[in-house]
Amino acid sequence: MNPGKVAAEVLKTIGSVTLPVSPDRIAKQLGIQLRFSPFDEELSGMIFIKNGIPIIGVNAIHHPNRQRFTIAHEIGHYMMHREILTSEVHVDKNFPALMRDEKSATGTELIEIQANKFAARLLMPDALLESALAGKNFDIDDDKPLEELAKRFRVSKKALEYRIANRT
């Protein structure tokens, strides 16, 4: 399963996409309900299906950009791992957004890696990212241009750096 292709299909289905991409709107268009609640700090979000309705729970105390990524990540689970959701609540503990940690690097958490890649492609679609990067040169010693671009996409600088490094 190619998370980038799945994200592109979702974006194509919802129609015109502008910055910043709204994972809330996408979830609603897919018939997914969002619920914001204060969870333990390490719990980012969860997705489950109740009475046939997909529900994403989001940690209300996290930064709004983190919440956006969590929603996109859980949409990824819904689109790519729905068979798991029909049998259990899928809870995502404090997954490092767009960073492979020791556990994910082993490939044992393939569905989390896929959901992270999906979220990155959903929030930073190929065409919008390429357009934003066109003709720009980045100085390794100057974080300001990347920080400004991250603000336009409403993602963390680290998420943007990961997405730029993994464009293919």
C-alpha cells in the first residue's frame, strides 16, 4: 500500500485544495466525526468505529499543529487499515510525528509508518509543496525560510523537513 497515492486519492476526491489543508474538513467529508478531549500527554489520538460511524478522538491539550497531524494520521488509518478498526479501538500513543524512532525503524509498526507518511502527504500535498519550494534555496544556517514555510502549511518545522527530504 502506497500512503502517498492513498493521500493523493483522498485529496482528489475532496476537490480543490488550498493551504493550509484542512484535515478537519476532510474528515467531515469522509463521514468521520471528530471529538476533542484532554487525554494523557502521551496519547495523541485514536480512531474507532461505533455503530458504523468512524470517530477520531484528538488530544485537546496538544498544540493545534499536532492536532492537525493527529487527525491526518488517523484518517490514514481509516483509509488504509479499516479492517483493524472494525475489531478494536486503535490508540496512538505519543508517536513522533514524521520521525522514525527505534521501534518504527524496525518495521514492526508498519501501520504507524504508513499513517505518518499518509498524514505528511495529506497536509503537504506534492503539487502545493513543489510550488512552495520552486526557485527557493535554503541555507542550512538560516531556519527562518523553513519556519515561514512550515507556518504556511501549519505543520512543524521538523515535519516539513521530513517531508522535503522524502519527496519521492
